[in-house]
Amino acid sequence: MASRILKPKRRTPGKHPASPRLPMRAEATRPSHLREANCRLLLRLLRRDSPCSKADLVRNSGLSATTVSVSITHLRTLGLVEELGGGESSGGRPPSLLRFNSRHGLVAGADVGGTRLRMMLADLNGKPVANWATHLNDKQKTPRAVVALMQSGIREMTRQAAVSPRVLHLTVGAPGITDVEHGVVLAAPNLQGWTDFPLRALVEREMKLPCTVENDVNLAALGEHAEGQARDVQNFIFIAMGTGVGAGIFLRNALHHGADWSAGEIGYLPVHGMPREHVRLHETGQLERAIGGAGVEAIWQKALRRERRSANQSLMTLHAPQIFDLADEGHALAIEVTTATARILADAIGTLSLLYNPEVVVLGGGVGAHRTLCSATESFLRENQFAQPMLRASSLGTEAQLFGAISLSLSAAEAGLLC
């Protein structure tokens, strides 16, 4: 999330809800809206509780038996509900069990990186049915080339999964500042020709699919909320540490984008002990230079030269996770570098905690998810009297963005299921 170009025009951030919360009872003002609200409520209950009976739905929804019966008939007509036959009897006639038809349609997610495009196809319960990935050469990094590859990916995944249902929605993650409301990638420095690019419009025109475009780290935060270490947590921060450093901020059960879509650009935070500097759009920030992958490796190499060990090329070429591995094995210099990294990271998390008071901070990315770094950082955080969020290492790895994309696609597709 480094070196992004901000668009000066201020826009009102769009909102994408996380996995929907079940209301106690459907509410609406018009009869047609009431019918739709009833069906939507029952559909959510079926997705959560399948298989279940009509009696279960009456009890859990608060709706009348007649309303449930009429609504289920409508959902069956749409192909959204399947009958499974009789369940266990409690003395009377066995109840007929119902199940949400999760194969009625499919949703897709895509994560566009600087060197790789990864995609996932899932059913309407969010269960993955196929994955696909490809490397991007220099000619394949333009928006049109990436969209053409996504078309190939959809075809390959549907063939791989041997499924025929139509894809209802695609969510694309971009490695840059993204205007979610208008589907525009404002800047993605690691890709070619993406500045102020209307990606959603191109996808919908070329692929004939409804599309959502979101920042990749924000999608990773959604993924952790849907399937990972922040499941059911309403206030948390996901910090991605790899080549760059960025954050997805999740407040009151929704992503926080900020006034100009740049909330979470924590790579520009100042670092104690480093000279004060201005934030520059086309330059990396202090925090990213200090604890991003390249920064950790630079500190490691400096320590080796100080100890006159630079002749050992196998040590000089270690990547950040390998340095943390050495620290775990007791290597003194590696412990020194890991400790320094953890101290800076803990200071940044402390600052974020004072601002947002998250319950949990999830560390992800190739550098951040390392458990040795996580443990060392937690030790520094425990020295505070407050601003002590629970610290967790991501359990989803590079899949976090794709699970987040699937989560957004599910929310978007749900609106069209009853049409």
C-alpha cells in the first residue's frame, strides 16, 4: 500500500457491510417490500441453519406459519430452496426439512498483485469451489490485460469445478487507493496505467458481471472478519506487512475508508528516532522503510557488516521471514533485528490503538504474520497500561484477500437473489 497517488477531490466513502446480521423480525412499510423482507429474512435463516423445518423457521423468525409457508413457496419457485424429505419425528408427522440451495449461483473474487493475479470461485454459502492463479508479465499488467485474464480465470474455474450456475458477482482487489463508490482505482504504483482508472466499468462492460472494486488490504481485513482471526469482532485492525505496510481499519462492523479513501496508509507513520520528514505521495514512508520486508533485510545486512559477517552470502541474502526463523532458533543478531522490528511495530500499534481502540489487531502478509515477530511485538504492547489490543497472527495468509472478496460478492449478490 505504499507510494499511492491521492486524488484531491473529496468524495463520500461508500459502505460495504460485513456478513449480514439477522434482525429479530422483518420490517417494511409497503406490502411488496414486506414480502421481500420476509423472504430475505427466511433466506438468511436458511443459509445459517440448513437443514431446518418450516416450524424451525417460524420459531426463529417470529413470522406466522402462513407467512413462512407462502414465502418458502416463493423461494422454491426461484430455485433458492430445496426439499430434503422427512426429518425425525417427535411423535407426530415427520417434518419436511428444507435447505438453502447454495449452488443456485456462484460468486467470484480476484486479487490483483504486482506480479500475480489470483482468483476464487465460491457457492452462495461462501464455500470455495475452485481457485486459479497466474503470473503477470510486464505486458499483462495493464487494466485491459488483467480483465482479459480474469475472464480466462472465470472460465477455467467453472470448468475445474464442473459447475454450470451463473456467476452473480465479482469483487476485485487492487493494490492501491481505491474509490469504492465509483469503482475507480485512484493509484496502483506497482501496475501500469491504473491511475484514476474506472476498473468497475471496464469489468462490467467486458465480463458482463456486476463488480465491486476495493483496496486489497481492506479485502484482507474483510477476509479475516469472515473466516479468520477477527471473526465476529466488530472493531479491529488488520496490518499487512510485506514489501509494503498498510492497514485495513474495521470499525463498528464496517470498513473505515476515510474522506479520500486513504485511511490505513500507515506506512507513512513517523518512526521514533528517525528525522522528521514530510509525507510525499511518490515516496515510501518511514514506517514502511523501517519494518517493510526491504527495511528488515537492510537492518539485518547492516548488522552483519557491523559484526564483520558480510562475507557469508547465504546470511546476507536472507529474507525477513527467514531472519525471524533464525531468531526463533536463538541466533543473536537475528534476535536483535527481530526485537528492533517488534519495538517499532508495537509503537505503531499503540498509536493506532489510542486513535481507534480496536479489540484485536491481526498481523498479516509475508512479514507480519510470522509468529516470532507477533510474540515479540506482543511483549512490548504488554508494557502499556492500556491501548493493549489482542494481537493475532493471520491464519489465512495470502487467501485473506480472496475470502474478503468473496464476502463482499456474497453481500452484493444477495440483493439480486429475490429478483
